[in-house]
Amino acid sequence: MAYVIIAVCFGLAGGIIGKIKGSSFFLWFLISGVVPIIGLLTAIVYRFEHDELRRACPRCGRVTKIYDAVCIRCGAELEYPDVPIAPASWRRVPTTPSR
């Protein structure tokens, strides 16, 4: 019974951390619940999806993450770009001049 409580607590913590980082809550809940300590540590060191650099497909123009090797839309193999596109999370909020 104690293991179930510990597994659920670790599962919830891993799921919340995974969701914050842009991944699936349910997936990280399962991973962290099945192997509690290792699963939670893995969720903590998992990368932030919204902070990844991006690139445009030269054939169809679809913007994908820089670590994608093949375009999901047209199937073209993607080479590492000379100049990557900044992540969506780096967009600046336009400021209005104060009067």
C-alpha cells in the first residue's frame, strides 16, 4: 500500500513537470509512477519543447524543430541550417510608447 502512495505521488510530480515542459502529462505520470525516482529525475532533465530552435523545410516551408531529421509534411531530409529560426518563446512583446 505504501508503494502505491509513493508511486502516485511521484507520478503526479513527474506528470506536472512533463506538462510544464511541453510534453504529455499522462506519459510522464506513467513513467514516474512505474519507476518513481528515476522517472521523476528524467522528467526534470527533459528538455523544454518551446525553447528549441527551429528551421524551415527548403521544399515545403514548414517550420519544424531543429532536431527533426525529416519534414513531417513532405518527407524531405533536412540538413542542419546555417541560421536557425529563434524559438516561439523568444518573441518579443511589442511595447507601446508611453506618453
